[in-house]
Amino acid sequence: MILCDNACIGVLQEQFESLSTKLDAHAIAVHMYQRNALTLKELQSVQCLRDRSVEAAETLLNIIKEQADDAIYLCFLDVLKHTKQQHIYQTLVERGYKGVCVCVCVCACYW
């Protein structure tokens, strides 16, 4: 099923600055909320930063890191694939396979 541990969050930390300038945090947050991976409060904390995309991305990444939950991280990866951000997905997965973490990218989102 899923081979991933909390070290996956280390990939986010390592790539934090780069990710915060590339993510479409608003779209990702909506999809993660729809999959019950974010609470309404968490979604709103990202959405209220609509005009500040970097801050919105930082907020979303911090939420994911703070939860330190493999299912949430894997849902994040899956949502990247479905929001036309495959290049970010690919980078995170490749970094994981280089020893930071091992993730079999099967979405663990709550369907």
C-alpha cells in the first residue's frame, strides 16, 4: 500500500522556498478540502491570502508539515497531479526516492 514515513515532510522543508513561489496553493487547498484532507479553517487560512500567492503557499505548506501525516502528504502529491502541477509532483517524488523518504504514490486521500 503506502511506504512513507514522516521523513517525507523533510522533502517539503528542503524544497520550501522553491515550492512557495511555484505552488497554486488556492487550487490545491480547495482540492485537499474536498478530499477531507484540510479543515474548513485551514482552507480559509489559505483562501484569505488570495492576493498574496507566496504567503498562501507558505501557509499551505506549513499546514501540511504541522500535520506530519503521511495520508495528508500523499493526498497533497495526488492533488498536484490533478491540478496541472505535475512538474512539482515529479520533483517531490524524485527527491523522496533519493533517500529523503520513500513514497509509493498511491493517493491516501479520504474519498
